[in-house]
Amino acid sequence: MTLFYYLETMIVKLLLRILVRREVRGTENVPTEGPLIVVANHLHIADPPILSASLQRRIVYMAKEESFRHPIQGPLVRGFRAFPVRRGQLDRRALRWSQQTLKDGLALGMFPEGTRSKTATLQPARSGTALIALRSGVPILPVGITGTEKILGVSFLFGRVRITVNIGKPFTLPPVDGKLTKAQLASTTEVIMRRVAELLPESYKGVYGDRESS
């Protein structure tokens, strides 16, 4: 962990202590070392730093390419050592970057929905997370975040929004022989999102709310 990253994380923790009421559940489920894929629902641009501060792990994020050009999101994603991915296509550069992150024994942070939910509920997820998880075979750590969607403008400063980070138990996917098919990626994506949905209140589960956990 670089000194810059350490200082940045400390600043985020201090701001969270002052500005919001944060509850973190399941910290005992976080592996302290080794490669890991962290998957979570996505409600706000503050989710990545909140996730890093809550898990006590150095997390390298995959972020949409457009974020790096945004005046607010750009410095945020760069500060947390995110790398860009082109949405809607197979981005081989991003896949290589993901694989190298895991080979280095770091945690790879991913939001399978691909973008922030405008309704604060789970949206249909993309298959990129499943692809990386199946190729790498590393443990997946599901996380459910609630409350960050209420961080709006400056008004939240006076209400101290309640944020909950619910960390589930890590799990691994069964190996797949041969070339991956779209059906396999779809079913694996479903499994991953069910694990995230388990960690959320019913009102946040969205399209995964009526599906039983496998």
C-alpha cells in the first residue's frame, strides 16, 4: 500500500466519521490477504472509497472509461487506482489489467451492474464480472451497500445519512471446462448477483428480488 493511498484512505475514513453514520457488518468475512474479487451494488460515486474504507483491503477498481474524463469522478477514480473499461464491448486491455491485479494478490473491485442505479435497486448485471471470476478462479466477496443514494447535494451534510455496508461470506465458482458460453456467463452472473441481493433489504433487490438464492 503506497503512502499516498494510505493517506487518502485515512482522509476518507475521517470524512465518513464526520459526515455520515456508517455501519459495517461482516468484517470477519474479509480475507486479509490474497487475490479477491469484491462485488457490490452501485448507488453513488462515493461507493468505491466507502467500500475501500470499510473492507480494510487495498482494492483496485474497474471503472467505466467515461469516469476518467469527468471533472468530479476523474480525480476520485484515479486516486483509488482504478483502471478504465469500455462498456458494451469486450475490452481485452481491461481484462488483462484485471488478471494482473489478481496475480499481484490484490483485491479487484467490481460493480457488476456497470453503472449506478438510478432507482437504488439492483439492475440487470453485465457478464464481465462472471468472465473474470471464472477465468481466475479466485474467491468472490459479495457486498451490499445501502444509504449512499441519499447523498445528494449539500443537504446530506445536515442529516448525517445512515450508510450500511453488509459484507457476505466469500465463495468460489465451480470450474468450467472448455470455452465459456453466453449461457454459462449468464447463469454465473445470476449466481453472483443473488449473493449480493442476499445482503440487501427487499426494497433494494430490484430485478433479483423475487429470485431464491442458490
